[in-house]
Amino acid sequence: MIDPKDIDFYSLGFNFIATKTMFMANHKNGKWEDGKLLPFGNFEISPASCVINYGQGIFEGMKALRAKNGEVTLFRPAENSKRFNFSARRMLMPEYDADKFIDAVKRVVKANEEFIPPYDSGGALYIRPILFGYGPILGVHSAEEFKLIIFTVPVGPYFPEGFKGIKLEISKNYTRAAPGGTGSAKTICNYAGTMLPAKEAKARGFSQILYLDAIHLEYIEEVGAANFFAMINGKLATPRKSGTILEGITRESILELASKKLGIEVEEREISYRELFKDSCTEAFCSGTAAVITPIASVNIEGNERIFNDQEPGEITNKIYKLLTGIQRIEIEDEFGWITKV
Ligand code: PLP
Ligand code: COI
């Protein structure tokens, strides 16, 4: 483990760095054992474990932020707990009590306090709760033993561009999720399949793929690790909850901020990628815990490019970014009750 004093918190990217402590709880014989804090480290697992063989695993992504006054905040942790349990049910794994989940998150954050990046670095302590089928199996069915772990990593921006526009490629070759599948659960399986498309898109000079729906290859879904928004005809539009997008907590918060704080009409609907190429679409961005709000400089499909706002963050993108990060860093009043102090 690196000594936190040796970390340059001002130049962090989104890369793994071991921190001091993790939380671990086991589910055996049909019930959860009391979890405990342990030094971050490796553990043994059977080669026949369900997660390794069949991908029975889920995760969450959260952040602890250091505010200007030194306090440490979490953003809507109850929503992460809810989604964690939704994902657990979909992957046939046991749920974990919401209060215990939030308590465990707080304990891990406190135990790793020295790794929380300072306020003025703009970084965060990323929190990664995972749950997986630990026990050995052979046929395709659930494990009987499960492990929940929560670990943390100090991070900077997810996209190295930071709050600058990223270039996205709209793919007609790959899709991320199909109706009836697992797209709205935060299961590890959804991510492995996006690695090859992302690598190919990066080789062509794009930051990521903008995925379309699997049936028509027409309607925008999301960015693979972030949700999508665009200003179209003066309204803030985002793909509707179709069962195939990950229903982001940042997404939900942005919809509330735009309508209640900025007075912008919001629309959750099917958005054809063709709409992005019209003048009525004036700006676009993506959102997520890791991505925060990342402006989209351009989208490209089969060589046709649409540049937004001279590649600069748009006016509404800027406003929403300031509101969201202001609330998260307790510089703007938390009138929605989104902040939990650690
Ligand atoms: N979409 C995907 C596929 C994600 O992995 C994430 C990140 O969690 C998001 C969207 C954004 O979700 P949230 O805002 O809850 O972080
Ligand atoms: C997050 O925003 O927390 C995510 O889960 C994205 C991740 C896959 C890096």
C-alpha cells in the first residue's frame, strides 16, 4: 500500500490505488454474518466459484467528497443501496439491509480518511461495493455462499479530458443491452462486453461509444458507464427508462435540478441519434458518479460528425454542473436532502 502522504492528489486519474481498509461480509447458510473491517488485501476463492465461471456479480459506484469546511459527504447513498438490492435480486443473490449498507460505507470511508483527496484537488474517494457468488458450483445456477466487499480508491476525473468535451462514436456494430436482459442491473457482466468496443473506438480517436438500442439501432441508450442528455428544442432530453439503461442516480438528480432549479422542461423519451445531427440539438453531455457531468464535444456515426457548441461545454451543461457539484460539495444549499455526512 502506498503511503497516502506520497499520493499526488492533484494529478489523479481513474486508476486503482490500494487504500488501507475494506469491509467484508459473508452470506452463508441462508443468512448474512456480521461484516467487519479488514486490511485491504487478497482473499482465496475457489476456481469453481459462481462469479468466476458465470459472472454472478454486481457492484455500485459512490463517492465520498471533502467539502471546503473539511466535512466529508456522500451523495444519496440510500439510492445506491436500493439499486444494489435491485441488482442483487436480478442476479439471484441475497439483498443487504439498507441501514447496514450505509453504515458499512461510512465505516470504510472513515477508516480510509487519509486517502480522501483534498477539497481543492477536485478529486474524490471512490467507493466500490461489490457482491458476488463466492461458493463453488458447476451447473448454471446460483452460488450458495456470497461475499460483499466495500473498498475505496482515491480518484480524479473519469475521462482524462475532465470538464472538457469528449468525442463519442455512435456504434452500429455493438450494443450494450437488450430488452429482457440485465442492462438496468449493475452487474459485472454488462461491463466486460463493452471493453472491446471501447478499445476499438479509442483506437479511432474517440473517448467512448454511445450505444444505441439493440432492436432498431436507432434510439440512444447510454455511454456504457454514464447516462446521456441533450438539449433539443430547448428541452433537456434523456433516454427513457427502458429496462436496458442503467438508471443513474446522477441522471435522476439532473432531471430534478433542471426542472426545479433551472425551470427547464425535461423529457424522458426515445431519442433517435438522427436528432443529434439537427440544429435543434444544441448541446449534449453525459452523467454518472465517476463521470460527474462530462460535456460531449462531438458524436460521430459512420464518418458523419456533429460538433456541439464549438466543442465547448454548453450553457445548460455548465449550469447543471455547477449546481450538482455545488450541492455535492455543500456550497449550495441541499434543499433536496441528498447529502449524508460521514
Ligand atoms: N450507466 C452506466 C452503465 C453506469 O455504469 C453508470 C455508473 O454508475 C451510470 C450510467 C451512471 O449512474 P450513476 O449516476 O448512478 O453513477
Ligand atoms: C460509476 O460511475 O460509478 C460507474 O460505475 C462507472 C464505472 C464503470 C467506472
